[in-house]
Amino acid sequence: MLSEQSTATVRATLPAVGAAIGEISARFYERLFAAHPALLRDLFNRGNQAAGTQRQALAGSIAAFATHLVAHPDERPDAMLRRIAHKHASLGIAPEQYDVVHEHLFAAIAEVLGEAVTEEVADAWDEVYWLMANALIAIERRLYEETGAGGGPREWEVVGRVQDTDDVVVFELRPADGAPVPAHRAGQYVSVQVTLPDGARQIRQYSVVDAPGSATLRIGVKRVRGDGAPDGEVSNHLHARVRVGDRLRVSAPYGDLVLGQDADAPLLLASAGIGVTPMTAMLEQLALSGHRAPVTVVHADRSPAEHALRADHEAYAAKLPDASVHVWYEHPDPGHPADRTGLADLTSLDIPSGTRAYLCGPLPFMRAVRAQLIGKGVAPADIHYEVFGPDLWLAQD
């Protein structure tokens, strides 16, 4: 995949580029938004840009891709690419936007690294970029074809609104044009675009909380409280302003955290906080499909009152013939018998051989659960995850 000459050059320069990649990504976004301010207003998450998390995610993905190519020149890190492509497709990223990124990214590399960027170095890293970009373009094209989403997001009407917890609202949506609800797989998400008071059209992703087959689509939206930083723009807008009868622009469903095809495999569904939303859809799907293999359900939350979709989460698990449920609350309610108090700890759980695991929640939670599962013999390839927001997993490895 990566030419022999470029492999040698990238291997030699990877330490220098890796050490500067954070500065490069910061300079890249400065250049990009100076040239195309509409991208910050109407496409990129302004909160993540202000916090610097999107820069960390970009730096981590580039470094991880280059490192993989050097170690395995004839292979692609497809799991990482699919996860990025699904997010891009949910945002409606087009092939020509990769040319814009290339222009400003390589200008940033030249600015930061200066004379170290010889023609040979520039050509090698150009090859890395286009290997990654063209792979993403191809995956995204297939996703658009599969979902029929070439026309972008559509208008949906809010037909139901339920205050599930103090900070979580479940919105029920239906296509405003009367068209059927697009097919989705349990665990996927949609992008929701809203127009904010300053005119910006910001986009966020929210998990579908139901199994496929409904005439409507429900999403769970947690209000993001800044705790010293700015509050989440879109989540607070949805909580404060959107009511039954209003309309939202919604993408087709995307996301690769979906149940596999092996109906006989033992499963583990681990979530924390609002990460319960895709797991609830998966549990409903397993109950509807008559899944009979063991299912281990793990959830961690601050308290029973903050456990979103708790009634559905518990009810679907109870319908499975061989399910074990393990819940941890940091602040348990004496009237609600939680299994455990404190943070999730799987060390005492019996995990069946051959388990496929699905994780969703804050990054520290998922990293801890993954490490414990690997320690219990679960294959790394059988552990799948979804990060809400910029994927900082690679940035922290």
C-alpha cells in the first residue's frame, strides 16, 4: 500500500512529525477557518474546537494511520477508517473537501517544521495523506449509496418529547414528508442540525434508542453542562427550545457500533452515563430476535435517578433467557438495590469464552473495561466501542 521509498522516509520522520503533530493540527485549523469561516459556523463542532479536543483527535488519527502504515505497509487500519467514515458521512462530508484539508494541512506542516520538510519528506507524507483520504472517500461513497443519503439531511417533525431524567430528553421523530423511516441497525446514530440564535447551523450526533422497524425514530439527548466551560450549544438548545410540532434536520443513520451476525456468540454490553442509549437499542434487538446465548449487561452511572432509559434498559435485559445485569452507582439510592456501589469493576465477573463486547461511555470507563476484558481473555478484535464526540482514544494511546 505505502511505497517502499515513502515507508522509509515516513519511518525516519515519524518521530519529528509525531512530536509536532499537535502544533500542526492547531495551525491547520487556524488556517482552515480563516479561509473558510463557514466551516466552523455550520459544520465543525464549535465547542470541541474551543476545547481543543478536535485538534487532539485529528492529530491522533494521523499519527495512528502513519504508524500503522510503517508497521504494516500492505494493510489498512480499516476499523479506524470505518469509524471516521461513518462520522464524516453523518456530517455530509464531500470528496472535494479533502482537497481543502490537504491544502491547509500541508501548509501547516511546512510552517511548523520549516526546512525539515524537504521535497522527499513532503512527497512521502503526501502519499500517506492521500492513502487515508482516498480510503475514507471510498468508504463514505459506499455509505451514501447504502443509505440513499445523497441529498443530505431531511426535515423531521418532533412527534413526541419525554423528560426521561433531569438532564436527558427523549425526542420521537418522524419524516416530515411522510416517507418511511430509513432502515438502521441497533447501535447507530443520526446527526441533528439546528439553527442557533446567532445563525450558526451546528450539527451533533445522537444515538437511536430503539431497535429497527418502528414507524418513528427516538433519540436520547443529554444536556451538556459545562461545569466551568461553556454549556453544550446544541443539547441545551434542544432541551430549552424544541417541542412537539417543531422540525429538525436529521441525517440518515450511521455508526459502526452494531451487533455482529453471529447469533450464537455470548455478548457483553457495557455502558456508562448516556452511553446507555445505543446499548438499549441493542438489548431490544436481542430480545426481539430471540437471542439465547449469554448476555452480560454492565452499566455505571452517578445515581439511579441519572440512569437514562433505566426502565427500558432493565426491561429488555429481563426478556433475555440468559442475561446477567451488573449496575454500579457512585451515589446509590437506598430505595433502589443497585448491584454495586462506586465505579464499574469487571474483575469479579464471569465472562464466557468467545465473548464479543460492545462499549460506550466516557473514555476512561471504556479504556478500563477494555483492559479488564483483555485480562479475562477476550480478544482485542472482539471489543468494539463508540466515542461520543471526538475520538481521543488513539490520541491517548
